[in-house]
Amino acid sequence: VEVANPKALWQESAERPYPKHVESLMKRIDRRYFATLAGLFLLIPISITLIFDLISGGGISWSAYVVGALALLYIFFAFPFYFKRYHTVIFLSANCAAVLLYLFFIEKTNGGSWFIGIGMPVTISASVCIIVLALLFTNKRHLGFLTKTALVFIVSGILVLSVELILSLNRVGVLVLNWSFYAFVPCALLGFIAFVLEHRKNFKEQIRRRLFY
């Protein structure tokens, strides 16, 4: 039996029982095939929902909302796989349009007049905030984690202000800020603190040392 000396220097043997570089067995994913397969899987819950709705009520009623929600999921997560590159503005704008169409369908189905005054402006405001963050995060300039956190806090605070302005304009016809101001201030302060910490390397290092001592 061969005895190994633990104090001896390690030397690489000439022959290996396994290859030096592990070969990857995963081939490149067919993006379009994945999107098509996801659509086929979604047809299963859609078909079951429609069948149960038709059997129970004699027509399509509540199942339309389920079908619409599943269609949104497909547009959000599977539809971009049909394209070689992810175009941020185009795909996020398409998501916004899909949500607007779904909300418009809900309003027309149930009656009401909230889509133009509330549903559409709130959805567009949220979509604009998401697009701005996506463009900033995918920018060629490297942004630190705390800078990204600061941007999320600030943009979230602006979105809250926008939502209350939209609601107040739709309800009383005047732009009024009340509760959203109290949500915006801590978001802005947290964003400012995160932005300052990102540029104070010494202070970040002290915090890291105290956390991971």
C-alpha cells in the first residue's frame, strides 16, 4: 500500500483519472422552443378553467380573468424569449400595454369609469419608474449595490407621490399631497443615506468589519 507523506510537496500526477477541464453537457437553450413550450403548458390551466366555467355557469364569466392573468404572465416572462436580445424599453412598454388592456377589459366587464382617471395613469407612472430603473441598472457604467438601493428608494418615493396626485385629481379635481409626503420623506432619506455610504469607502469598510468580525 502506498503511503503518502503529509509533509511532502504536492506534485501533480502525470495521468489523471478524470479530465482536467470538466466538459459542459448543457447545450445552448433554444429560446423560441422554450417560449413555445411555456405557452403549451399554459394552455392546460386555461383549458381547465374555461371548461369548469362553461359547465358551472353556462358561459364564460370568471374564467376570463384567469385567462387574462395567465396571458400577462406569458407576455412578461416567456414572450421575450422569441427575440435574441432583450430590448428593455420595447418589452417593458409592451408589458405596460398588456396591463392597460387587461384593466380596460376588467372595467368594461364590470362597469365603472375608473380606467381613464386612475387605472391608466397609475399603470403608466409605475411603468415609467420601472423603465427608468431598468435603464439605469443596465447602463454600461457600473453602479454599486448601495447606489442601486438609493435609486430604488428615490424612484419608489416619487411613484408614491404620483399615485396620490392621480387619486386626488380624480377624486376632488385638485392636486393634493397628504399621506404620500410621509412615505416620500423616509424613502428620500434612506436613498440619500445609501448614496452617501456608497461613496464613503472607509465607513463601509468599518461597517463590514463590525458585521463580520
